[in-house]
Amino acid sequence: MEFEGKKIVIGITGSIAAYKIPLLVRLLKKEGADVQVIMTPTARDFVTPLTLSTLSERPVISEPFDSLTGEWNSHVDLGRWADLMLFAPVSASTMGKMVNAIADNFLVTTYIAAKCPVYFAPAMDLDMFKHPANQANIKKLQSYGNILIDPQEGELASRLKGAGRMEEPEVIFEILKEGLKKKQTLTNKKVLVTAGPTYERIDPVRYIGNFSSGKMGFALAEAFASRGADVTLITGPSNLKVSNPNIKRIDIESSAEMLSEVKQAFSKADILMMSAAVADFKPSTAQEQKIKKNTQHWSLELEKTPDILSELAKQKSPRQLMIGFALETENEQYNASQKLENKKLDMIVLNSLRDEGAGFATDTNKVTLITKQEQLPLDIKHKSEVAQDIVSYIVDNLSQTKIKDK
């Protein structure tokens, strides 16, 4: 059983949907989970700690200091103890605190200290859920790697009907179960991910680059790590951070540095995910001093950068999976399929800049997964969700005779 021996923290906030959580606790306990409930002070108005402590077989925690036992509860220890953390129901107020690290209660401090996957199930009235601030907070939480359990449409406590109704306990149970099942699929596998742009120096203060933010590559690194993989992330200049301790980050600047680091790490990798936007051209000569603007016209001679995927294709062993990205503006499927064939890839992920909400610097993406056997378009989603979909496809469809049998 997926839940046997798993340590799960459930955070309950001030929402009428809190009355559903005792059923979820009971379902988890029946499957062998060790459940610790944390309640915000307002959550205690909707469901009693006595009910939850009885079902979980653990005292409910609301404050750092337990006045009855005289003991301190450590949010750091609890954050490291958990295999999984669930906020259900999560209110608009608590989502705002999670986004901004406002650690004014024990639940949020535990969240900030957590090292495990975090799920959150919003519950609020229709207009509150649709408010731009709450929608922005949901997207921000997803960008941190948290996993959204979408609220459903139905009759709300206000008697209005619409989105905002927390998902039912039985469904949440199955979502968590599936998440734990996925988490173990890449244990002991080594994954190499590249991300971000490269900067090709013109002189000490100027460079040739592109608009890549690295968001898709970082999301892929987190998605692979969440499945238990040992991830090496080689990234061009980026302000993004990684949160999973299974990710080893290597920062580079130029295409030459990217090639050197990737070649060094590739031989040990089971999967290469080449999602970086590596510059195709670089200045033939980088000037040692800043070029002065003392002429009306100035020419810059460019030369091709090394094709990293083509270089690695020469070293690829039968056990390795190589996946590339193609960002296209015209003849998208044809150009991506040609790249798949020419570079001996197992799969290519196609981005079209003609798709709204896709491409560089956005929080969302819309991709098509292309192999020799099929072309599978995915819906537009947050990049963290797209990354999970890509990893699921790799595990379910590409690894049957390769990384699973290593």
C-alpha cells in the first residue's frame, strides 16, 4: 500500500469545508499512514481538535508551545519529518501567507520548513476564488512547486453555485495516493536537465542572448526530483531557485561552458532533458575592453556555436534517453520532427511562439510531445504541471526497455 508507514501532515485552515477532513484522516489511517494534523486558530471553530486527534491518534498541533504538556513543537523537525504535506481546506488568507512567507502561525512556519511535496486544496466562495489576487496566489504557489487540488463547482456555503467547493475527501485521497506512487518511479535514476539562456560575450559589458527565463527547465528539474531522481541541473544565467535537495545545480554562462559541463555529466545520466535555449551563434572574437560608440556603423562577425545534442548523440548508449526542445515560429511540426530525426532523439518537446501563453518568460506553457510513433498535444497549463505531464509521459512510454530495466 502506498500509504503504509508514510508520514503525512494535514494543515486545516478556517473554512467550513474543514468538516470533511475527519473522513480523509480516517481513510489515510486505514491505509497505514501516520497522520499529524495542524490547525490554525480559526480552523478550531469549524471542526474540533478532539475529533481529529482521536482519528489521527496524535494530539492536534495549533501552537508552538503546548501548555498542557509543557513541550515545544518544532516546525523544523515536523517539516523534515513529513513525506507529504496537505493544506485542506486552504483559505484565501493562508494562501496569501504561504506565498509571502508570513509565518505568523505554526502551520505556515511548518510549510516554510517542509522538504516534502506540498498539496493544497482551496475552499472559498465563488467570487473570492475568482478574485485576481487569489488566482495570482494560486499560480505563485504552483510556481514554487506546490501541487494544486482544483476546487470543484457546486453549491457553496453561501448558497451560490460555482467554483470554490473543496474537492471531496475520497478524491483527495486518490490524488495523494497517485502522487506517492509517482514519487518512487525514478528512485536511483540520474537525470541531467539543462535550463535557461546562454550569454555569448561581445565585450566585458555586452552579450548576445535570448529571452529564456529558465522556468520550464527548473520546473522539469523539480518534477524529476519529486519522482526520486538524482538530478543535475545545468543552467545559464537565471534568478530562479531550486528547492528539492535531490537537485545539484551547476551555473554556466556561455554555450561553450554548457557543452563542457553537459559532456562531463552525460555519461552517468539515464535521461538527458535538453531544455536550455542555447545560443546558435556567438561573436567570433570577444573584445577584452568595452567597445566605444565612436563610429556611426559597426559590424559584428558571428560564428556558429557547437550543437550540443549532435555532440552527445555520438556518445549516446542504448540505455540512455535523450529529449530535446524545439521552439518554432513556423512549420512547427515539420521542423521539430526533423530535429528529432537528425539528432537521434527519443522525444522532442515542441513549443510554438504562435500559441498564446507559451514560450519564454511566461508562467504557462503549451507543448506537443513528438516521438517517432506519435504527436501528442497537451493543454495549456502552468509550467510546473506541464513538467509533471512530460515526466509522466517519459516514465510511462519511453522508459519501458531503458531506464526501468537498468
